[in-house]
Amino acid sequence: MSDLDVLSDLIASRLRDVPDFPRTGVVFKDITPLLGDGDAFGEVVRALAARHTQGESRVDVVAGVEARGFIIGAALAHELGVGFVPVRKAGKLPGETVQSTYDLEYGSATIEVHVDAVTPGQRVLLVDDVLATGGTAIAAWDLLTRCGADVVELTTIVELAFLDGRAAMGERAVHALHVVGGADA
């Protein structure tokens, strides 16, 4: 068994399924048990960081999507020794922002970043906890790109392959440590 298989199994053992959340018929993949296990969380952060420490894969900043992407992204930015950019829900950031509105399965949402959150050409690693349908990830990626960033990858702890988020991402680079309902990434 490879190190990545061992890590995927560790993640799977620390996920909790929450039926009918946030609405009836949805089984929410809760990563809070993983976050609550310091050793497991540390292994995940180190594994994500190892992909971005040298050469072409090195990044200048990590951007995390609200809310669990903040937790993972801030820890990852610290591990990499780079800054952190919050991608927030509309109305949560002080000062001038740039926004992006996108469709969800049951409505729409708006996210934003500060206009000066990244500098043109800065290499950004986009982080979230789960890749589902891809809507939020695409909106965040495109928002950062509009600000001048060179987004190098979306990285997540979990990918729900049966929701086809990776396909929706198109040519954008995607990495997930644990894939539910599909082949390993």
C-alpha cells in the first residue's frame, strides 16, 4: 500500500457522514473529526505542502474558500511559509472587494476577495475541504484570476467524484487526497 493510499484511508476513517444536511437527501461529508485529530490533520497538511515546496509547483500564497478552506488553507500557508488570502462570502470583508456570483444546486451565492489580495502574476494555491460540483471552486479560481493571480491548482482533502466537479473544472488543475465514488486523483 502506497503512502497516498494510507493517507486516503486515514482521511476516510476521520470523515463523518451527516444525512440530510444542509437539506433533505444530501449526505454531508464532515471533516471536523479529521480537524480534531492533531496527528491526522498534521499529516494532511504536510502531504498537501509537500506538493508545493519546490520548482514549478512552488506557490507565493494560499487562498482558502470560506469556511473550512480557511482552516486548511491557513495551516497550509503556515507550513509553506507563505501568506494566506481569504475567499469570503459577500459582505464579510472590510474595504474594497471584487465579487463573483455563481449558481448552486438550490440557488446562487456570491464570494469576494480584497482588490489587493494578490498581485499580478502571483502563484496562488486555491484550497477547500471538498470538491463537489465545482461551482464554488470555479468561481473562486476565476475571481483570483481576474485579480491577476496565476492560480496553479485547486487542492482539496476530499473529492466527491460522483458529482463531476473535476469535469466541471475543465482544464484547471485539481488535486484531492481522498476520492469518494471514483478513481483516485
